[in-house]
Amino acid sequence: MPQSELAERLGIGRHTVMAIEKADPSVAVGTFLEAAALLGVPLMAPDRAQLEAGRSLQQTILRLLPTRARKATARIDDDF
């Protein structure tokens, strides 16, 4: 989905969409959540197995993108 279409559907500006892509902390959490829901990106799941399954699917999709569109991400330690 083009940035302009996503911005229109979310009711925000294209610059805010670019900030979301950069994980800019100045963007409201609700805007991140709405964008994820609109794009079908699962952020929550009832159990860890389903969350890992969603993560695996996202990694498969990311491998289909050109190299320049992929960013290496550090492993996030979310075990509180």
C-alpha cells in the first residue's frame, strides 16, 4: 500500500507515515496500533506460540522484499 493511501486511510499526513516506518517515538502509540491493524500486522496474541507463528510469517514476507527494503533488527529481550 502506498504511503499516501495509508496516510489517507489513517487520517494522518504522509510525513507521519514516514515517522511510523522509522519507529519515531514522537508518533502516538494509537497511531502505530491503527497502522498495524490496517496493514494486518499482528502485535498481540493470546499466547506466545501464536505470537511466534505471526513473527515467523512476517519474517517470511520480509525475505520476499528487496534487500534495500530490509533492515537488520536486534533481538528484543521481552522477558520481564
